[in-house]
Amino acid sequence: QVQLVESGGGLVQAGGSLRLSCAASGSIFSIGAMGWYRQAPGKQRELVATITGSGRTNYGDAVKGRFTISRGNAKNTVYLQMDTLKPEDTAVYYCKVVAGILGDYWGQGTQVTVSS
């Protein structure tokens, strides 16, 4: 089992920045890729960014050039630095980890609201 705790969401004005964190505990030896997804009201959950165990990153088109994903030295924490935020970035942001044969795990979600 893997447990995820997210933090860092909140309210920010357009053009501002926020940093999300997601810390994994439990069977962390099994963790491979980690990532962030988001879901706005009335919309499907979408990819924000992912990072593999070797550090390879992938970003959704809507956030390229503005968001940066990274992992902590212990590899069980993932961060999302969000810059130049826009009102359309408003959503619940979810952390996800791929834990090999244990499967995928999702965090509880953290609200990000960007005011215009």
C-alpha cells in the first residue's frame, strides 16, 4: 500500500505562483513514475505533468512552459511549481503514483483557485 499526502493548494491571483507537494509513504520502494492531474468542474480529469524514476518529464499542452515537475532526493516526494497561473488553471489537483505490481494510487486532491 502507498499513502499520499498533498499540500500547497490555495487561492492566488492570475499571474501568481503556487507550489504543490505530494509525499508518499508506505511501500515507497515500489514507486516508479509520479505525476499530477487536475479536474475542473464539469470537465474530465486531465494530465498536468508526470516524471519517471529516472527524471524524464512530460507535460500537458496547457501548462507547458509555465509548470515544472520535480522529485525530491528521496524519490518519494513530487513537486509541482506553477508559475504564471491563469484562471483556467482553477481545478482540483491530484497526485498520482505508479507503484508497479501494487497498482496506481491517487491523492485526495488539493484545490487551486486562480482569480482574474
